[in-house]
Amino acid sequence: MSDQTPSAPDAPLDLSGIDVGEDLSPSQKAEVLLEALPWLRQFHGALVVVKYGGNAMIDDTLKAAFAEDMVFLRQVGLRPVIVHGGGPQISEMLGRLGIESEFRGGLRVTTPEAMDVVRMVLTGKVSRELVGLLNAHGPHAVGLSGEDGGLLRARRRHATVDGEAVDVGLVGDVVDVDPRAVQDLLDAGRIPVVSTVAPDILDPTQVLNVNADTAAAALAVALRARKLIVLTDVEGLYTSWPDRTSLVSQITASALDTLLPSLESGMVPKMEACLRAVRGGVREAHVIDGRVAHSVLMEVFTTRGIGTMVVPDSDGRLNPPTISAPAGSSGTTTPTTDGDPQ
């Protein structure tokens, strides 16, 4: 789903080597490529930040499909940047080590002991696995964390419980981004894979656990990205969950701002990230269903797109928020993903 209807390309694109599926007939394959061609042309060279999370980073089939999507984007001329968290993996490792997982006000309490696990899992497990999946298609990906090259800096925060501020340990919000390390990798033709831990701005020797949604938005703004795409475990933004006919296909920043207080808690950080991105200069932000294989390609390279698109209020091309029933839905997952750091 784009912000405008693309014009037909005036020069052919090299699509050699792209597998569009052995289960399609030759004519169906041609239709797929023809629908994608104008979008390939329009987004050639575009920088896209993708927040990787939810079932897409747990299910092996979805992991492989996501890696294929990212390599496809790079091969056809886009510049993807991946930002990931790893909440389920962190909880699993903490359990294996006998360390209690405690949450306050929706935030994981991150003790120094837990922070060591967070850092180990994000940079040493989740990142390495994703880099390996990407590099199975060629030497494309490089992993780095918010600590590397001064990429991210964060400030410690508290949770709010019953109106009172409570300590949650080594948890922070991103307050500063230096995107040069990521830009260098992009200039070298690589796919950066960013783990969301960051030094404390007041004590650079201390590392903080930061939310991957907000980190992705901050990085998208700093890189002046064309798009922010957030993978989640629902089909998009619902105005009245669980009413499945209340799926919003597109919405302005101001309309989203009004809607935020009524959203399910798990969707709030994702939609806040989209809001921050478009208000920070990103042309469009998307929340899409990561349970659907190749959902990123469906969003970027089809006319209808999927999920929910957020655009700035100044975008005069957008009609009022559109409510539409989800097409071809197979899941009924309630949006309960915690909005806290992993």
C-alpha cells in the first residue's frame, strides 16, 4: 500500500533470479510481476526500517519468509534496515537460568542480572540467528546493537502503577540516535540488523533495555526513512477490538492520536511508534500482520497492501480513515504484546 498511485516505469527492471512461486501458473506469475513492477520502480532506492517481532520471529517458516523478504527488498534496489527485540526468547532464557521474570506497569523489571541475559539473548542469539538466515542468501547482513558506534543512547525510565511511579531497573527510552554506523553499512550494500540495547546517556558504562518499537521509530526518523513497517500478531489497527470489521486500512496522525487512549495496551507502543515516525518526517508508517508469510512484500509491492498505514496530517492525498473488513484472515489473536522493553 503506497501513498500514491505509481506511474508506469519508463525503463525495464532486472527481475532475473526472483522466484515468484512454483505453485503459480505462468500467467499468474506474470500478473504478480506486472502488479509489482510500478512499485519496484517507485521505491527503488528507498530506505525502509522494519521492526521484526511477534510470531514472525518465533515460527521457523515465518522466520525464513521474513529473511527472503528482506533480501528481496535489497536485490530490487530498496535499502532495508531491521530492528528487533526478543521478549519471548528473553523470558525463555531467564526461566532456564532460574531468574524470575517480573513485570510492573507493563514493563519488564530489568535487574543487572536480567540485563546480562537481555544483552546476551538479543545480540548473541536473536541477532545471530537472523543474520544467519539473511546470509544464507548471500553475504548481505551485518548485526550491530545500539551500543555500536554510538548508534543509540537512552535515559532510564519508570513504570506507572495505580498512578504512582515505580522503579523497573535498567529500562530506558531512546533519547538520541547517531545513524552513521547504520548508514555506513547501507552505503556498503549491507542489511543492518539492530539489537535494541543502548547505553545510558548519563552513564555510558551502563547498558539499558529499550523498547524495539520506539527504537525503530527513532532510527527511522534519524535515517529519514521512506517507510517504517512494524510486524505484529494482528492484521492491523482496530478501532473497536475484537470487532473484526473495525480494521483501519489508513489513518492520519491526528486521528490516530485521538484513538490512542482507547486502544488495547499491546497495540499502544506500536501505534505510538508509527505516530512518532510520521511526525518526525517519515512519509508513511505501517502496522502489518507478521503471521502472514511474505507480509512485507505484500505491503510494499501490491496496490491494495495489507495492515494499517499511518500518514502525516499534511498528506492531502489521504481520504478520511477507512474502516474495512480484513480480507482472507485466518487468525483471531488478541493484541496483547507487551509494550515494554523485551
